[in-house]
Amino acid sequence: MSSLPSPKLNTEDLDALITANHILHYNKVLDAYGHISLRHPEKHDVFIMSGDRAPALVSSQSDLIEYNISDSSPVDPSSKKGYQERFIHSEIYKCFPEVNSVIHSHSEAVLPYTMSGVAMKPTFHIAGFLGTHVPIYDIVPLYSEDDQQDMLVNSQKFGASLASTFSTSASASSTPNHNVVLMANHGFTALGTSIKQAVYRAVYTHVNASVQTNAITLRNAAIGAGVSVEGELRFLNEEQVAGSLKMNDASQDRPWGLWVEQVETCRMYEHTRSHDR
Ligand SMILES: [Zn+2]
């Protein structure tokens, strides 16, 4: 088992990581699957995430494992079993030094946009961080003949390819051009410079997908019923996503405060803080 917390590591960061696991479950971004990680605040070549268990059940720092960003191997070789898809996290941290938190989700609301040919678009100001284009990563062309085609990003090769989808430049870039990437027939991955920012983006990616689906359904139902419909479906334009992105970052404390209160008052989430022990 990993020996956490590490020297110099602020235990508040680990508590925030545990709380974020609960928030993401509460908001239906994660169920039994999916995960969130944090780059180690002191050791930038290490990241931290839960071992192999449902995010809602992560309850103490002993549930967390440190991994080397270089190859996703556990810092402590005797660590308990981890998530197979931790390469999503290690390869993104490797590509983008400013990224400090990564979330991977199989959100039910988002999944239709990974396999229907309908592009996800920013429907409202709270989702400005999506930008005007949300790319889709497809693992299938990367498969070799002998690969088990289970869609999991469970190798450095698959993780590096996913990480490169966050950048629009052909050469390796240290700054991501996208905050969210959809994954064909699988889900999505979101990143941020902090846990709070990554959680905001993951929750509102999920919400945006629901809003967009409702708008499309409403419009088609109205047309089918002979109700007059004006204009086309309207999404945020380039200028509006740029303005909204600044607002999103400036206002993320408000939903975070709400979500912390929700999970701390919900009996299903246990959280043993270091000072409680
Ligand atoms: Zn997955």
C-alpha cells in the first residue's frame, strides 16, 4: 500500500481530491467508473488518484496512490491495484505542464455525442470553456490485430494519442488548445489547472450535453407537431465562448462551495480527514 501523505504534501489537497470524487458522483459525472487525479503539488513528475474502487466510496487518504508520470507505474511498487486507464492522466500531465487535474468520465448525457455524428456545442455561458469545437478522440484506428478492442486507454500509446487531441498543433505543445475531449463510444476527458477548475468543467460538460439534447429534441418535436420554429439552433460563437471562459474561471468558487456542502451533508459519502484521525 502506498505511504501517503508524502513529505511536504499539503493534506488539504488530498482532502479536496477525495471531496471531488464525491462531487463528481453526486453530479452523475462518475458512477462506478471514471476517475479524477491531481498532479503532486511538490513532486511535479508524480500524480495522485484513487486505487481501483468506485469514486463515491473513496473515503480516506489511504485510498489514494501515487504514480510516476513517466510511465504510470506506482511510486511504491507494493501499492494496491489501480485503475487501468491511469495512462489518460499520466500522458496528459506529461504533455501539458500547466495541467494539475484530469477527469475521465463515461457520462450518460455526453455519450450520445461520442457516437451519433452530432457535434457537441456550447449551449450556454456556463459552458464557455468548451470552445466552439470539441474534438473527438477515436482509439479504434490505433488498434493492432492482437489488441483486445475494449476501448480502454490502458497503455502509454493510447494515452499519448488522447493527450495529443487536446492540442491543435502538429508538434508537441505545452499548452492545451482544448479543455475537453470526447472519446468515441467511450466518454470524455476534461482537464484544469486545479481540481476546482477540472470539476467545474466536467460537471458542466455533462450539463451542457443534457441541455443540447433537450434543445434538439424540443425543436424536432415542435417541427413534427406542426409548431412554428424560428431560425436555426443557436450556440455560443467565438467571441461569446472567449468571454464566458473568463467568467467561468472567475466564478467557479460558487458551485464548488455548493457541491462541497451537498456531499458533506449526504450520508452515503464518508470522508475521514487526516486531522480526524
Ligand atoms: Zn473509460
